[in-house]
Amino acid sequence: MKIFRTWVFKWWEISIIKVCLLSLGILFGLYFYDYLIKLLWLWWVLFAVTTLYFMIRLIKEK
């Protein structure tokens, strides 16, 4: 049995995976709302850091 093998996905399969993970995130958010709302500052920090990272990376490539 090969545990570590190479996977090759088509573009539409990746989009299905993204929709699946987005749906899972929404479901977790609804289920654990009371706990997650207390960590709202953390989600904003993660958003800001990742946005800055990709903006800097985009600017440096040009």
C-alpha cells in the first residue's frame, strides 16, 4: 500500500474541494459561534497578516 503518492487534480476538482472546505468552515462557525466570536480579534489578525504577505509578494514580483 502506497501511503505517500502523487496526486494530480484538475481545476474543477480543486474548486469542488474549495467549496467543500468553505461549507465546512461555515458549518463549524455556526456550530461553535459562541466560542469563535470571542476570538474575533484573532481572525482579523490572521486576515491582515495573510493579506499583507500576498500584497508584498505581488509587489516584489513586479
